Amino acid sequence: MYNELFCQDEGAGASIVLLHGFAEDGTVWDNQLEALQTAGRLIIPDLPGSGRSPLGGTTLSMESMADDVLALLDRRGIEKTILIGHSMGGYISLAFAARHPGRLNALGLFHSTAYPDSEEKKAIRRKAIEFIRANGSAPFIRQSTANLFSPLTRQHRPELIESVISRYANFAPDALIGYYEAMIARPDRTAVLREFNGPVLFILGKDDAIIPAQQVLEQSWMPAIAQIHIVPEAGHEAMLENPKLSNQLLLDFINFVSES
Ligand code: MLT
């Protein structure tokens, strides 16, 4: 049983799926929509409980959401795709690669990691779940969003941060809690990086406070073929903080995959 996801489907040619992260929806990729369409068919779903996709009745896991993505490829008759995920979207992409490796031409981790949660991180998430249960989504989104951005963005572009807060303040609390529980439960996926036989893209934020660049660099030697880029002066949201460079890096990778 899978969730039918709302999805933007633009352009033509080889398929590129972009998965958003926690407490976001597909519109987080709006800055990429035009630029990346020059390279192929862009498929940008809203994950269950985000944007225009209903939460559905099933318990969320990285595997269930990976299978929701598989179902949307199957419905469109897409045999193979490049799959790039932002943060939690990267955890889902890794689960997809573990389950359906033959359906991928390439994999991209955009501010994401193959490591599981540490015990400390699990405890932080459990506290956040209690906070959301007690206070609802809006105070949680207001309190947690600034930390997603680099010090430079916080100093010079407070309006960008405010726009993200107001866009997601009404996020369904059950979805946020479901994502947190799914992230707590996710396994170590470093074996996927070691065994995946296509190209892997790593995009890191130099000032990412959520997934530190150093932690991802430790994993970047694992795949047989990898591209590794560090976006300067970006936190956890380079697609918003530095869309021009993000688009360039994504396009270079997509072109590299289609030529190889
Ligand atoms: C995300 O942006 O998807 C989350 O912050 C990831 C995480 O908390 O591990």
C-alpha cells in the first residue's frame, strides 16, 4: 500500500527526481525548476503529509516513502532516474537505493548523510516531538528555522528566513512527528554508498549546523564514483541560500551522468 503523491512534472527527457527534506515541500526546489528543466524531465513530489500530498494512514518510514517515490515512477512508466534528496529526502533516496538500485542512474545527497542518528540526536528529536505535541507546529517552525541557515544568511537575508517560516508554520503536526519518528528509526546506510555502482553527488553547506560538512566528507570516499562540492557561506539550505551555484553543481552532475 503506497501513498499517491502530488508531484510537479516538468520538462522532457531523462528523469531527475528531487526530494525535499523535513518540514518542507517540493516548492523548496522552485529556484531549480527552470534551470534544471534544460537537462531533463524534473519530477518533484511533495512527500506524504507535506504540501499538497495527504499524510495517509500508514506509519511513515524512509522505506515507505522510497516506495511512494517508486510508485510515482511506475505510474509514469519511468524505468530509471537520477534521484537527489535534500537532507531527509537524502535519507529516503538512500532507502530507495538500498531497495531498488536497478532503478537509479545516479544518486545525490544534498546536505544529507548515510549515518544513522546518534543517541544524542534521537534524544533531541524526542524532545522536539514532545514540544510539537504540546505547542503545535507554528512555534516549533519559528524556533527551529533560523538554525537551518548560515550566519551570513541570518545576518543579511532575514526576509528569506521569515518567508520560510511563514510558508511552513501551518505544517501538519502529525506529519512532523511522523518524519521525526522515521528519522530516529532509520538504519546506517553507509553500505549503500559503498555498493552503489553509479555516480554519487554530495553537496555540502560549509556552515551547515544540522549535517556538518566534516561528517559528510568522512563518507565521500565510499562510493566508487563521487562528486563532492562544498557551498561556501551556505547552511543547510544551499538551494535557497545560493541557488545559482546549486543549479550549476546540479547541472554539471546531471550532464556528467548523461554523458557517462
Ligand atoms: C531535514 O532538513 O530534512 C532534517 O533537518 C534532517 C535531520 O534532521 O536529520
